[in-house]
Amino acid sequence: MGLRETPVRVLTGAALGLFCLGWVFFAPEPLYLALCLGFLLLATLEYRKILGHRGLVLRPLVLFGSVLMGFSGLWFYWQGMRFQGNLAMVFAWFNPLSYAFLRTPDKKAQAFWMLLPQAWLVGPVFLLAYIRYLPPEPLDGAKMIFWLALVVAGNDIAAYFGGKRFGKTPLAPKISPKKTREGSAFGIFGGLFSGLALSPELLPILAPWEVVVVVVVVVVAAQVGDLAESAFKRFGGVKDSGKILPGHGGVLDRFDALLTAIPVFYGLIYLLGLDQRW
């Protein structure tokens, strides 16, 4: 990315940050879920478009129907109907899998590409909706999500500018030639700075040593997600997943790291027993 594109990238990032701030903190429950579904639809369409460059055709309505089924399961959970919620989750996963096996000759390949977005897209966004209402007060859940997003953003910003200034050693040249080990190290420190600086206000239930552990694990997961999305785009022969975000590309380009960080963060919540501290 050239220097002339940097202001566009910064302005888009700032506008996107304000939008996400309003989404997470102030959107009422129906609007919050609708925005989650809208994000999933955009991401699924980008995913489908990338695979289309390899001659692989996915049915977005099948995946989106699965998404709706999954979110209906979430609604059942909120209403205390766990059996109905579990049933909806089973159908959410079975829907694309059954379609792949019934409609395509190359069943294994199609099943893989149909189920991948379930794990990469549907799962993390489902958890994004779930985490907001995990604590007794939705505001505490919103603070958790915002803290996680700022940690990932700190990693992204520090890795980008640190790599630009000091990057010399390629991190994964066959996947993303511009990413460097130095940039990766800057990203970890950027995530640590954001996490430690903001945890007293946004996530006070974490001790400082827990912040360090969570941030390092989350940032590593975020960087792996960034590389995985780069590998996926290389597989599809495209530079960007889309053009909806000037200076950034598509929603997958912007949120690839966060999508990988969300399930890891959710797992750490339970490993550290954070869900028992509210």
C-alpha cells in the first residue's frame, strides 16, 4: 500500500471504529443481531466470490439460511429454552453439509468449502453476539468485545507501521511477502500496550498477568488469522476480498484477524474462569 493511500486507510478505519463503537454499545438487541447478520452476509458473499475464481460455486442462500438457524438457536438460549437452542444449532450445521452431499459430485471438496465458513465466519460472529450477553449486564459484555477489538486493532496498527519502518525478515514469504517478523513483534507489543492500558476501564476483572496471557494468545491467533486469509486470497487469485472499505478492501480483509481472535478469546474466558467473576 502506497503512502498516498494511508490517509484513506486511516479515515476509513476511524469511521469504521466509530460505527463499531455504536454497534457494540448502543444498538438495541434486534438491531445488534441484524447488524451481525448483515456482516455475515457480506463476508459470505466475499467468500463465495473468492472461491468463484477457482470455479467453485457455493450457494449463499444455503449458508445464510444456516446462519439464521444458528441465530434462532441463540435466541432460544436467551429465552432459557436450551433443548430448542441445541436443536437449532444441529440443523444450522447439518444444512450446508447435507446440501453439499446431496447436490454435488465432488462431495468431500464441496462439503469442506461449505463447512469452512461455518467455522471461520458463522462461529465467531455467533460468539460475538453471545459474548455481549454473557455477563449479567450487556454493557459489561460490550466492554469485553470493545477491549478485544482494540487489542486486535493495536496489533494491526503496530504491525503495519512497525513492519513498514523496521521490517526486514519475511514472516511467511510464500503466503504474504510483505509481512515481516519485525512487524509481527511490533504487533504483539501494540496489542499488549492496548490491552494493559484499557483493561482497568474495560475489563477490570482481569489481573495484569492475565491481561498479558490473554493478549499474547489473542494476538498470535489474530496474526494466524491474517495469514490464513492471505493464503485463502492467494488460493483464489485475488488481492482483496472486496472493495467495500476504501483503503482496506473487503470486510474479510479488515476483520480477518478479529474473526480468528474471537473464538480464542471466548475459550480463554472459560479457561481462566472469567465467566464466574461477575
